[in-house]
Amino acid sequence: MKTFLSIGSGPGIGFATAERFAKEGFHVVLSARTAEKTSALVEKLKAKGYSAEAKTVDAGNPASITALVSAVEKQQGAIDVLHYNAAFIRQATIATQPVESFNSDLAVNIGGSLAATQAAAPGMIKHGSGTVLLTGGGFALSPHPDYLSISIGKAGIRAQALALFESLKEQGIHIASVTVATFVNPDSKEATDIGEEFWKLYSQPKDTWTAEVIYPQG
């Protein structure tokens, strides 16, 4: 059974994407800082007959992410799909956001994504294949002065996917992002659609791999 690891598993995009992969027979590992909420999402998946489990992780702490990836690899073997979905959305301007909170926001919004990719890539390379999926955001395309830290974080997510795409492809790893340029609520059509976009990215033949999809298109 293939393994899907979600970091930052919320009830919207995170859950919808995990469910999409669970439908295809993946064992799903959901992880977030709050164990109670993550466990509730796992129970929803299990109630539908899917294979799933919950783990805790601090997406702003690289050591916590590395430990999570190591634990999943030890338990399940290679991670076939890593989905980084963690984000801290703070409404604050350059004048109102302290440097300390700005740095902690970026640790989650982009630092954790880099740490997760660094941790998972060696196992994927050894396995001969793997997929890294990143939840991007419309603020990467249209940054907003009132949402500075998430704007910079999503720009970093997009840059990570585009910058690493070719080098990881040479090693058999497909890294790609869905740049989400709309609001998404739990159990919504948008969440389901985005989960489908991630599944389409995973399903692409290697000679047609792409690094980014923008949702909604057009």
C-alpha cells in the first residue's frame, strides 16, 4: 500500500486532498499540531473505509518535521506522496507585525516546506520515485500589504516548486504546487476540486510533469 503524508492537515484542502488519495488505495497519514482535530479527521476517513492514522507535528520546527518523516518511513517504508499544506495566515502590515512573529510565520509558511522536502527526498530517491505536493496561494501572484507574511510565504512555496522542479525530476521526484487563488471552506466544491488537481499532478506521466497548476484557472 502506498503512503500519503500530509503536513498541516486541516479540514479544507488538507482533508479533501488526503481523501482523494485514500480513495485510490493510499494509506493516509494526517499530521498537525493539534492531535484532537487531526484525529477527528482520521475518524472521518476511517468511517468511509479508508486506511488512515494521525500524528502530531510542529510545522514551524524543522526537527519535528524530520522526526515525523523518519517515523513514517520507519513504519510504512518509503513515502510515496508528501503534501505540505501548513500555513499561518496573519493579518498584519509592515508597520504592525513584529519581526519575531514575522519570522515564526515564515517558519511555518515556507521553512517547514523546505524542511519536509529535505527530509523526504532521500527516501524517495532511494525508492526511485516520489511526489512532493505543495499548497500554494494566490498571494504569491498578487501579494497584499495587509497579509505580508503569508504573501511572502506563498511566494516562497511557488519559488520552491519552480526552482527544484528540474533537479528533482532528474532524481525521479515530481515536485509541484497548486496555487490556490480563491477562498476555500471545509467540505466545499473548491476543496474537492483542489484535491482533484493534486491527484492530477500526481497522475501525470513523467514526460508531461508540470510544476504548477493555478486554481481556479482562467
